Amino acid sequence: MIKVKFKTTDFMKEMDSIVQYANGFMDGAQAGKKQLLETIGAKTKEILESFIDSNARTNQAVLHHVYEWQQSGNAASRLFDIEYTTSGGGLTLRSTFRQSVSVKNGSTTPFYDKARIIEEGIPVRIKAKVSSVLSFNDGGEQVFTKLPIDVSNPGGSEANGGFQRIVDSFFNSYWKQSFLKTSGIADILRNPIQFKQNLPRAKAGGRSVGYDVGYRWIAAREAR
């Protein structure tokens, strides 16, 4: 007969430390979540703004309205702002439009609410203010009229909704397929290898070690 004597006291103590380590890891990861979201938010804002600038330079008909006149793709002439906020519910990005301060050739005042009006395709009526006659160039011909001019589709059909389409394409394709992969964040979240690597420390450190490892796993991730 083979007799095996198993000392359960040390085993149970070790298992308790590992359980405490796991609980600490989850608490630490939760505490580090805000820092991770801040990192992702700041990097996403930066990349999205550059993405819009790049598309504006190659396809001005779609995005000319969200820049000052003749400045499509110029970061210093943007008529939009991208901001992000973080909360317990996650990361939120919002865009707002600025007022244009430049004047188009042939005009005397800036186009008020230019970016929003063209983006939403809102019809505008142009009336003479200084004199009783409107003067404008139409296909190379100078036109004079006392009547107001109604423009049903300012900026052109391609510009209507153009900003929203570019932002949507960024999040539906580039952000999911490229940003999360190239930054390494997707792989890290799928495979928390630090948890396994630090298990030997769990036997002695328990929850405090787990908290530290969990926090560093999340908060120390820096999007490249």
C-alpha cells in the first residue's frame, strides 16, 4: 500500500494568495482603465484630424467647407474641432464647427456658419447689403441683379454630408482595422500575458501584487 501525506494548510494558503492576486488584478485593471481611455482618446483625436486633412487635400470637393477658403487640408485653417471625454461608460469623441473668418473672392464678408450650412445642405439666400445690386461671377461672366439669389445646394452635392462620411469611414475601417492593431492595444487586451508572468509573485504578494500588475497592464499601454 502506498501512503501519501498531503499538507493542505500550505496549499490552501497558496491558493488563497492566488485568488487574492486575481481579484487585485481585476481591481487594478479597472483603476487603470481611465488612463488607457485617455491615451486612446488623445491618439485617436490626433490621427482623426490628420486623416481628415489628408482626405481634404486629395478630395477638395468633399471637404473644402470645413476649412477656410482655398485652404483645404491645412491644419491651421480647420473649421472643425475634435474633442474627447472619458467616463465610466467609455470614450466619447465629438466634433464641432468653427466660424469662418476668411472672405471668398468677390465677397466682402465671411460666409457665416459656412461649415455647418454646407455640411447639412441648408439652402441660403444672398441679398445685397451695401448697394441695391448684387454682382457676382458666373462661369467667367460678370452678372448684375437687383433680385436676391437663392442657392439650394451651397458647396455642391459632394460636400453635403462629406465631413460625416469621412469621420464614419475612419471609425468603420481605419480605426478598427489599423489603429487598434498597429498600436498593439487589441492584442494586449485579448491576451493579458502579464497576469501569467507574475503568478509566481502572487504566492507572496497576493492582492497588492495583483492590483499593481493589473493597473500597469492597462494604464501603461501607450498607443504608438
